[in-house]
Amino acid sequence: MGFKQTVPFLDLTLQHRALRNEISTAVERTLDRGDFILGAPLEEFEREFARYCDCEYAVGVSSGTAALHLALVALGVGAGDEVVTVPNSFIATVESILYTGATPVLVDVDPDTFCLDPIEFERAITPRTKAVMPVHLYGQPCDMESINAIASRHGIAVVEDACQAHGATYHGRKTGSLGTAAAFSFYPTKNLGTIGDGGALTTNDRELATTVKALRHHGQFEPNVFPKVGFNYRLDTMKAAVLGVKLAHLDGWNEKRREIAERYRTRLKGTEFTFQERVAGSNPVFHILAAKHPRQRAVQEALNAAGVGWGKHIVAPAHRQPGYVEIVRKNGSLRASEALSHELVSLPVFPELTDEQIDYAAEVLSKVEVSV
């Protein structure tokens, strides 16, 4: 292409610059009302987000981690129970299980989709298994038909970790509506992010939603009455007001991410790079676009030299993290999860990227020497 440029891995200022007037208006309205905790914009966003996710209920909470934790607590998961999940997610997935006193049971992923392998899930079930937590990794929905069928046969709750999958669909249904409950993160870098931390739980179970609403607010089902030990896990009204502005743009941003992912795929066809395969019937949203290559370090060095930003989102799987080695249980070899941690490099994929930036990054990648 004859030139060198800097391609950032992510630039949130571009998104906020385009929405500055809308966000400023929403912030000013909240300042004028002064309802900063559990205020009207939060209730409005919860209604809109539930509708967006094809769910009856959405409950705003302080983070995606809080949403995962509250889902398990509301389902009665606790000491002596087991929750099946995968090792190749952000640590919050396993962390939330440990918060309840339950044991995380880690099973391997499909090496092509990077998502929970339903066969490995069923092999891990014991009489103590209370829930399964499939992770829609990088915005790719799991094989929920198989997972739900297995869970139903064994009487196991399904908690979707949808923290990276806002707006993704599986056989036409949105993530967040595919299990007993689901957790979303609104961390600023997510496809739908706020101005700080935030999260939400979605469900079609009225009783579960009511319980989570109480638990996020110190266990109060009615003011100043505390029948349960709760948490301070509320989503601030100001953050919800910003999310209300951004939600209207989410589908457009997701479509742009799909276009970017396809452009990378097309330009890297015939190289040693491979990408996460789609689960049948799914439409992912590419929160992360992870390129798989046998020479991970060479890819990273090439991108650094060319001024192209990159990320590495599974430095080591959960069972290899120093604080977790002794407190999680492995079921099987976890061979695929281990291999992916040494092969994936995350590429720039945010919606404001230009075609020229994508093509430049792809050209750099295409020149990485083939493996010997």
C-alpha cells in the first residue's frame, strides 16, 4: 500500500464524539432530576433492554460480574454445589462461581468455535451439578440447543455469560433469552458500553427477576426490610441514561463489526490465519476478532513493528492462573483451551475503523512468515 499508519486496537473517543450531543442531553436531564440511584432512566433502560433481548425482564446491576453472581445466588447455588463452565473466558466467569461457595468445574471448548463443547459438558455432570454457565465468547453464541437439552434432562439451570454478546442471535433469538438467566457487561469497551462499569441480568422468570432486584439493593424486597443478605450491586442512573442513548445504535455498530470481520477474512484467505467458526444457526457480533496462527509471537511482533494495535484476551486459561490452580476442578484434558491461549491474537474491530486501516492491518498480517 506504500504507507505506514497507526491503527489503534480501540478508540472509544470516536464513538463518543459522534454521540456527544445525545449523551450530554441525557446526562443533563439526569442532573436536573437528581434521581441518581434507581431512578427513572434506569427503569426505562431496563424495559428497553429486556425488549431488545427478547426477554420479559432486565435488571441493571453494577457489572457483568455482579450479574453472573446474582444469577447464581438467586438460583440457590452455594457451598457443595458445582457449576460447569469453560477455562478460556475472562476470570470473572469462574470468579462469580467461587463467590457463591460453589466449585467451578472446567470443561473444554470446541477448537473451532472456541465455545463450550456440549459433549464435555454432559461428561462433567454429577449429582452436585446445579448450573452450567456457557460463555458466548467474543460475541459468538454457543450451541444452546444442545446445551439446553442436556441441562433439561439433568435438571440443571443455564446461566448465559453473554457479557461479550450484546445483540448476537442463535436461530433468530437474541442472546440473553436462551437460558434460565443471562448476564451482560456494560464495561466501556463492550459493544454496548457505558461511562464506567455496569451490567444487567435478563430472564423470563418473574420470581428470579424480583429476587435479583432485591439482592442488588441490599436484599430489600420492600424499603428497610431485609429478609435476605444482599449486595450493593446497583447500576447507577447516570450510566443507565447513557446506555439508553447507545442502545439505539447497537445494531448498526454490530453490523459494522460483521463487515470488518468479513473484510479481514477475505483479505487473509489463503494464509495461515484462521478465525472462530460460527455455531450453526448463529449470528455473532464480534466483540473481539481473534485471529488464530501457529506463530503467535511473530504475529504480535509484526503488528508492533507496523504500528497496528492488538490484544491478547486469554493470557492463560483459568486453571493456569496462579490464584485459581487449587480452587477449580478440571474435567478432562482442556487441550483445546490450552492451545488457543498460545495461538490467538485479537485484531482491531471497532465500528469506526476505516477500510484503509483494515486493509493495512491485513497486509501486515499477510506478510507474517509461514511456519516451518
